[in-house]
Amino acid sequence: MIAHAIFFYVFSLIAIVSAIMVTVSKNTVHSVFFLILDFISISCLFIMVGAEFLGMIMLIVYVGAVAVLFLFVVMMLNVAQQTNQWLLSQDSSGHIPIGLIISALIFFELIIVIGGWKYKPDIFISNNLSISNEISNTHSLGQILYTDYIHIFQISGMILLIAMIGAIVLTFRQREGVKKQSYIKQISRERSEGVEVLEVPSNKGVKIND
């Protein structure tokens, strides 16, 4: 038990320090590396407390896919050598109070949730809650997500889809002078539109521009 507690506090300290370094580090690539370290430490904490499914999912999804994708995007876009004109512009100062208000609302919501969890232990008492040693927590989690709360799970997926579409719409920029491909025109073309047969007189060349 002493070794378990030591490892728990070590991983917790690493997670806190790496989370701070994500925001403090001036190099964007270093921030992504600290983010990967933070994900790995949190995964180890989940595994140590018995939630092996969440720990392995975080290793596979966040460390193996999301963080690596962040790293590739940062290295390809070369963010470290670019200046963010949105932050330097005077017109963008109006968005800062809105962001602060939303951050404060999220912070107070977290305080309410933590306070309710700490001072209201009776909310965990449920007559329908059945715990069996024969069923793993992975099976129980799947039963809760995909059976008991399937509608809420689907609604959360729809919210994430809407957020992704909104991010694409906000960051999309219309560029002029770019040739685009029309698949409908290509598929609907007739032979007469794509092939032209020319009658070439004898001993004369063909002018392509005609």
C-alpha cells in the first residue's frame, strides 16, 4: 500500500507539472510533448484506481491519436514562427470579456459539482445500483453508456458534431483564383463535349487554338 501511494502521488505531481508546462511553455511543440506526458500520467492514475478501461482508452485515443495529430499539425503549420493577428488586433479585444465570463461560469459549475459530491454523499445511494464482483468495470461502464444512458450519449455526440461543424465554419476562408473540381460536371459529360474530331487537310498541320 505504501508503494501504491508513492506511485500515485508521483504520477499526480507529474500530471500537475506537465499541465502547467503546457500553458507556460513558449514553444508549441514542447507544449504538445508536455500534453502527451500529462495524458500518460492521468492514464496511469486511472489504472491505479481500478478504472483500467478509462486509462487504456486515454492511452489509445488521446495519446495515440489526438496528441500525435496535434503534434503533426503544429509541425506542419510551423506555429512557433507565426504571429497571431487575431490576438494582436484591437478589434478582437471585445471577445476577451465574453471569454472571461464563460470561463467564470464553467469554474463555478465545477465548484458546485465538487461541493455536491463532497457534502452530499447520499446522492450515491440508489436502490437500483447493483455491484457484482463477477462483472468488470468495463462491462459495467458499457452497460451504463450504451443501455441506461444511450440517449444522453447520443445527444453528447450530436453536440460534439455541431461543435466540429462550427469550428470548420469559423475557420473557413474563401480563396479567390483557386481552380475547383466539379464532380457533377465530370460525371455528366457527354462524348461530344470531351472529344472533338477534326478534318485535317492533306499536307497541313493542326492549329490547337482553333
